[in-house]
Amino acid sequence: MQMDDRQKELLRQLPKIDEIILLLEQKKVFERAPREIVVNTCRSAVGELREAILKSKKGGKGFVAPSLDQVAEAVTRKVENLHRPSLRRVVNATGIVLHTNLGRAPLCEEALHRVMDVSRGYSNLEYDLEKGKRGLRYDHVSKILCDLTGAEDALVVNNNAAAVLLVLNTLAAGKEAVISRGELIEIGGEFRIPEVMEKSGAILREVGTTNRTHLSDYEKAIGEKTGLLLKVHTSNFLIMGFTEEVQLPELAALGRKRGIPVMSDLGSGCLIETEKFGLKKEPTVQETLKTGVDVVTFSGDKLLGGPQAGIILGRRETLERVKKNPLNRALRIDKMTLAALEATMRLYLHEGEALTGIRGLRVLTEPLEEVERRAKKLLRLLKKAKIEGLTLSLKKGNSMAGGGSLPTQEIPSVLLSLRSSKLSANAVEQRLRQFDTPIIARIAEEEVLFDLRTIDTEELDIIRHALEGLARP
Ligand SMILES: *Cc1c(COP(=O)(O)O)cnc(C)c1O
């Protein structure tokens, strides 16, 4: 790239690294982080300025080289930022209840207490207190999982993707796993059934068509090489119109007749009857097991409302094989997750407690009037704060379950709409993300929208505080 005189002059004016370091030493910035990190931060700050000058068009016209003080200030800010946690709580104002990017299911209080109690010191993670010898880590949750679902045995791994990988690898490596073409799904991110299957060593054997698959399609595909019949819950979309799929009871019966294990990847892991709460039906774990399938897998942090985990339930003999797979060791769950999962599952001993204690379930089943009450409260709070330049109103809207649960369900909700006289909706949305407790909101047609279904009462003040901050220059 050809530099002109103006650019050369700007580069000359940039503060020297040594000068910045000297100033930072006087300001005691070196006490805040190891010397090497501070020096590297200086270098990259100056490096970025150089880049900006070199890239600037028309010889950097309008570009003012920052002073030594300004650069030192910027470096100090970056060093201070090292002390600020990167992984932080946020306010989820999106209305997507199980938002994968926002950590999916919030944990219940009991889970948090158990995590602290178990992880602060030592625990009986792999120690059988009765026998006084080595135990199995998943024994802490397998009994309660079996009691609640009717499964014969249970195993828990890192997440549901790991659960699917592990089961496929155990039952179908080097063999064919038969699956309907309509179920070769992508969950989002990197999880695509055909790719997971390939990594597991199972050979994909597609049957049927995208919209219709019959029992005879499975029957015809079964042969010497068949290791598994797999059914995947199409958890994030719906095929409508001229469709047909084989139901699990028929598939389980076919598997039994031909001596081939049948697996159901449920995805969400719902233990409650969603239709009791005016929601669409989400297949429950209990009824899926009752169909006679050999193994069921689902996530811990979707509708179940617990920590990230992959839960594998099913027949004892099948799970024995899965437990012996060496891959299990690589996918294993840690003690904090186990503590949280155990506490979450205990809430299900009493459905009422699960519905109030697990925030995801509470929010999904909360009557609209409650959401509306919270919306009015927020509106009152904001009006009382007399924040300048904001136009506020309430409007009807819809929340979504997210997290591969209830894919087409629109859950009625109340939204607070905000317009600023000074800032565009995009600018407001961006500023809201930059507060100490960031607020993640939606935008529609130049309005910033806060969905009150996913906002907790104790978060209303955080929003007021942020909007007051927004009004300040
Ligand atoms: C979500 C989902 C997965 C992946 O589960 P993770 O817990 O995100 O690893 C796999 N299968 C189905 C059907 C799902 O819905």
C-alpha cells in the first residue's frame, strides 16, 4: 500500500511504546496485571492505531492521532477489563424462554445450593458410602431418574449430542443405523444427525422420503448389517400437509420382532404434560419409554430445566453396554453438573414444585395476566423515573419456548415497546448490551421490545437503571 505524507506524519505522531509504558508505570497499572500482558496490550493498542491510519482513505484526512494520555487511558481500560468477568448474567428480554445463546435453562435455587455445597470441599462423587469403596458418579442421579420416568437404568453424560454419539457408537458402530429421511435434522450450530452418525462410526441408512415414511420402509431396510433403528424428534420444525411417520410403538415392536435395538432421540426431555397448560403437546419421557423403545436420550437444559447434560434412559442390558464404552469416559459429566441435576430432578417429586421452582417451566406455563401485571409494573417504574426522551407503551406479542421445544408454539405475551427521541432502535439495543448486566432485547420496526414473559420481577430494576443510564450523555 502506498503511503502519503499525511499518513507518514500521523504514524510519526503516534506515542512510542516506551513512553506509554513509562506513563503506565507512574499510574501503577502494572500492579493490575502481569508485566507481559500490560506491555502486549500497549503493543496491540498502538498496532491497531497504525492499522487504522494505513487503512484510512485520502491519506487519513480527518484522522487525529491520539495523545499519549489517551492511548495510556485506553490501555488502562483494557487492563482493567481483564478483571471483569466475560461470562456474566444477562437479562433475557427476547421472549425466547430456552435461549441456547443465553444459557438455555436457568437453574433452580436448590440446584445452586447443591453445587456450592458439593463443590466447595470434597464429595462422595465416586465413592460408595455404604460399602466404603469406589462407586459410580451417575449413581447419584440414576435412581431418581428411573423412579420419575419408569426407566430400568440411567446414565448421564456431558450433553445430549454426546449422549447420541455415545449410544450410536455403542450400538451401531460399523453397522447400519436406520432412520427416516424426514428426521435427518440439524439442531443448530454443529449438531447435524448425519454428521454425528458418521463420527460415531455408524452407517447412515436413510429410509422413506422427506414427508412420508412407512413401517414397510424400515422393514425393507433391515438386514444383516442393521445395528439400530433410530427415531429423532424433529424438535425445531414441523412438516405439514401430506405427511406420514411411523410412531414409536410400531417401531419398537418391529425392533423387538427382529432383535434390533430401537433408540429415540427426544431432544427436549419433558416430564410434564404441556397440554395441561394450554400449550401444544411435547412428548414426555415417560410415555416415550412406555412405547417399548430400548433407549431414550434428551438434554438436561431444555424443557427439563436443569444444567447442561445428556441423559440416557432405557433397558438395563442396553445401558450396560453403553456404560462399558470407553468413549463414556471422554464424555463424562462433572460434579457441579451432577449436583445441579440431582437437585432439579428432586423438584419433580412434586410437580407443583417443579412448576414453580424451575424458571423455564414457570415462565412457559405462567398465565398471561401475570405477565401483564409485570409489564404494567415495569411501565409504572419507568414512568416514575421520568427518563427523558423515551416513548413507552405496552403491546401484545408472542414468546417462544426455544431450545428445540414446542417448535411452532406461540405463547401470548406482553411487550414493552420503547422509542428514543435521540437514538435509533439499533443504537438503543446496542447500548443495552453494554451495561454491567446486559439486557438482550428484540427490535421490530424501529422499536425496541422487551418481552415480559422472560423478564423476572427482580430484573425490572435492572432495566430501569439501564434506561436511566441511556438517557445520560
Ligand atoms: C437439542 C437436541 C440435541 C442436542 O442436544 P444438546 O444438549 O444441545 O447437546 C440432539 N437431538 C435433538 C432432537 C435435540 O433437540
